[in-house]
Amino acid sequence: MRKLKLVKIQIKNTAPGLVRCPVVVITLANGELTKRGCGLRGMSEFDAGLRCLYCGNYIYKKAPSLESMWFHFRWAREFWKIHHDHGRDFVNGIPVMGRAETLPASCLSDLAEFRPPRWFSYFLKYSDREFQEYLLNLKTG
């Protein structure tokens, strides 16, 4: 019978360290100040960027994959609430520049799809006017 030999193995930590979650203060539609981010060192990497383990704050990469962006786009649209007040547009109480709704009604049914539709990459790349022209050419083309 052979004797078992215990060997101590050192494993190097190859995972990048956690990054500090940035604190951003936003003025809501009703004038209330709200804070996004906790300031703690808890940001860890995921497929589309960084996510805070403490407060759930997201910071997206400059060039995430189309599939991961589609997932987060669909998820965010489930909570999308538009409000107009004093000539300004707000999405979930947060002021936005320009129009709050840039997705045409014809594209809203595609939000139930698991894979990104053809128009999604064009929606990310182009301005509102160019995207509308793309959809018009797609219908007439």
C-alpha cells in the first residue's frame, strides 16, 4: 500500500483586483438628488464591463459583445419609464439629453427575442436620423 503525500501548492491570484465603484450624483425630475455608486472597492468584471458587488452599479466596456449589450438592453427596457416635464424628457426620473424614446414602435416586439435582431447593431452605431433612414431602407429595400 502506498503512502499519501500531502503537497502544498501555491496558486497565484491571476484575477484582477476589485476596482473602486465611482459615486455619481444625479438630479431627478422632482429635484431630488440621488446617488449612483457606493464608493467601495467592489467592482468586478463581467461580460459587458464592471459590476459592483455591493450596490449593483454597472459600468459598461467601450466595446462589449453585441450579445451582452442586447441582454442588458432588453433587461433595462423592462423598467423603462418616460416622463415629460417642463419641456424636458426623463427616463426613470433621470434627465436625458434629446428625446427619451428613440426606439421605433416597429422594433419594440423584437425585445422578446433572445438573440439580437439585425437592426440592433445599427441602433447602437448610428444617430437617430441615420437609424430611421436604415429602417426605412430596410422596409422599402
